[in-house]
Amino acid sequence: MKQALAIAKDHPAYEGHFPGHPMLPGVVLLAEALAAIEQSLPPAAKGWMVESAKFLIPVEPGTPLTLSHEAGASGAVRFEIHSPAGVVASGVIAAQA
């Protein structure tokens, strides 16, 4: 599944990260992706743990992002976040036992 991932260019996380060259912290990017993934899955799909995550390209304010994700047979969800420059982040999340 693909969907736009909208993060406001004035998101407070940009302040101080880093002065003079703002970029979105990975934890905010991951939290936004998790929230979007949860909205597209059945209501019982909550309580995730991150099995792996890679942050490949910094996200500057106003960068358009697209989230793609797919659930596997095990229930784990693989995701990628894309910008016009390429893959920004990727990883796998799984429901906590």
C-alpha cells in the first residue's frame, strides 16, 4: 500500500535539529510512519516493536514523502519512506507478543 506521509514543514521537531540546517529526527519520521500504518490495518493491530530501521537520506522541511508498506505472512510489516531524492528510511515492524 502507498500513501502520502504529510509532515508539516514547521513541525516543532525541526527546531534545534540542527540549527542552521533543520532535518527531521528519525524518531519523528518513524512515529509518523507507524501512525499511518496503524490507520490502514485492522483495529486490533496495535502495540508495535521496531525490528529494524534504516535512515538513509535526511528529511528537510517541506520534503514530500510517500510511505509504502506491506504485511507479510508472519504479520510483520515492511515499510519504505520515499522522497524525490530516493528512499529516506526503511524497516520492519512487528506486533508485540
